[in-house]
Amino acid sequence: MTTLYLTHPICLEHESPPGHPERPDRLRAVWRALDEPRFGALHRREARAADPALALLAHDERYCEILATLIPPEGRIAHVDADTYLSAHSWPAILHAMGGAVQAVEAVMRGEAGNAFSATRPPGHHAERARAMGFCLFNHVAVATRYAQREHGAERVAIVDFDVHHGNGTQEIFWSDASVLYASSHQWPLYPGTGAASEMGEHDNIVNLPLASGTGPQVFRAAFESVILPRVDAFHPDLIVVSAGFDAHRRDPLASLDLGQEEFGWVTRRLMEIAGRRCGGRIVSVLEGGYDLAGLSASVAAHVEALMEA
């Protein structure tokens, strides 16, 4: 089975304020990594724009209406909050980012691809039902998860988030939903301040793995093996969706974990083992954070190389 790789150049046009870490060069760094000859077997498609109505699968209607009105004129940047912004061409970028995640689910659930990686921006896991934050406007992973359930009969979906920042938005959206397991490893304490181990959801469907500053490969792997992987396995998911943030890399400027790109390959393979046992290998991965370009390139390469081993 092939690995599907989705991206779109429109995502470069979500323009960033000067000096902002979530910038178009992030996507160019991913493209350079996956244009290497060893990735020649990837099945490549342009991400399609999603129907804006799909955002309602995870977000409040009023929030969706207001967000679309905040797009500024050409050459201007509109700040939604101190960290989160919109530019003149952000709307099509957002819709292609959401569409890439949905398209990945479509292909994997139909058996057209064994697994998939959607490399788009802006990221999504901090976006709550009715709140943009942390560079995120719509929660693409949450929308894709709901789409898998509504359109493809996925009764149980496990979301695994290894971004260095806790996915507060994904946790909030699925807090009371027993059909979705949300499992996150993240540096603690760190933005956004959520993700304590005691935050477990209404149905014990939230699994948080806080990691201390300076955590290195050995501790990370042991903690993932003992906390997150058994819970994902025991959940018997019909699909695994990955919030693939690569800012836990030791080079990243926004955090201070001590992981190398090898850890992203390792965790991907471990999730693939579970997917092979529980859900026919079905994994959909969606790019989240990662703000050092060299660390991002190397980590994405390790992640996708592991996906291609299916």
C-alpha cells in the first residue's frame, strides 16, 4: 500500500508577520525534505479546498461566520490574538489545510492509500470550538476525525498528538466524547498551560503525558511505551489520526525537549504496529508545529520514511 502525500502551494500565502515562527518557510522546508530521491515512491496529490461547512463538524457556527469576516485587505495582517493572525489570502490556505486532512481520511478509509501525510499550514490543534489561538484557526484533525465518523463509519478514532505543545483545542472538542481517544505527549509546563495528567475527559478518553524540560530520547520512549501506546492499543481504534508536530526536536526555538528526528521515526513505527493490529494499518497524519527549519525537515523525513514502510 502506498503513502499518500498531500500539500498545496496556496498554503504559502497565509502570510506571517515579520519574525513570526509560523511562517511560509516551514512548508518549503517540508517540501525540500520530501523531494529527496528516497521519497520518490510517495503518491503525491494537491490538497483540495474543503467545503467551509465542514468546519461545523468541530466548530460553533457563529465562530465560523465571524472568522471568515476577519480576513484583512491585501498587504495587511489582522491579529486574532497576540499569536494568531490572518492575511489577505489566509482563507483559501485554511480551507486547503482542512481539505488536505479530510482528503487524507477519504483516501485511507476507502483503501486508496495505506496511510497519508497532509503537509499544510496554518496548523490546527490549538483551535477550540469557538476560539482561535496558538497560530491555529480551524482544528483540521478534529474536523477530519468527525468526517471519518460521519462519512466512513469509523466508530472509534484515536488521535495521537506528539507536538511539544498540548493540543488544548482537540482536547476541548472531544472532552465528553467516548468515541474519540485523545492522547498527547508535550512539554510541561509550557504554552498553552493545559495538559496535566489529571485532565482525563468525561469518559476517561483523554490521556496526557507531560514531559519535563530537557526530556531526552530514552525517557520519551519509555514514557510513550508505558502511558500512551497501551491506551491507544486498548481503545481498538478504527482509525489513528496523528497531530504531527515536530517542535519537540532539540533544535526548536519554542520549547526545550531534547529529542532528535529518530524519535519521530520510532513513534511512527510504534503507532503503525498498533494500526496494523487494530485498524488495517489506517493512519492519517497532519502537520502541526515545528519551527526550526533544519529540525523540521529532518523530523518530517524520519516520520514519512517510517510511514512508507507499511
